[in-house]
Amino acid sequence: MRHLYVVLDCSDTMAAQDLKPTRLLCTVKILENFVEEYFDQNPISQMGIIIMHNKRAEKVCDLGGNFRKYIKVINGLAKTSLIGEPSLQNGLELALKSLKLLPSHASREILVILGSLTT
């Protein structure tokens, strides 16, 4: 069984318009497709979402297997206020804290999506 945390940068860097309309909106659209495909290929897997902004990490969604819930959460991220800088260390530590509790036979994965050049 796979357990995946998606750690997403929601800092002010994601408001840049080098990707139209913004980096965050492009990331949200691609992440929606990823979630659908991930649960299609791994039906008994679990996923969680962590956002990084203002030098903090915040767990938006804990591990679970309902992909419709994650699509709603990801769409809600498009309205998130983009402030400060991301903290990669805090994001990874928060994900690791949750993944440590899982049994050793389970696959534990972290996917980091970072738009900032600094953390």
C-alpha cells in the first residue's frame, strides 16, 4: 500500500505570472489530473496534502483514500492567500512525523512541488 504526501509551495512566489494565469493556478490544474490518475492506478493508496507558506507548514488534508475530497481541497487552494516564503524543512518534517507512524511494510512517499528558488 502506498502512502503519499504532496507538499505544495503556497508562498508569494507562486503568484508570479510567468505561467498563465499564475504558477499556483497552473499547479492546481496539473495536480488535479495527477490525483485522479494516482488513485486510478493505486486504488487502495492514501494521500495527504501539506502547504508551505510564511515559513510554516500546514496540513490541509490528512492521509485518506477519497480522491473527490482531494480534488475539492486542491480547488480550494487556488483561493489560498500567497504570503511569505516556503519552509521546505518544516514541510518535510510535518510529512515525516505522520509517515513515521505507518507500518514498515507500507510504502511512504513525499512529493514536493516548489516554485520558489529559496526556502
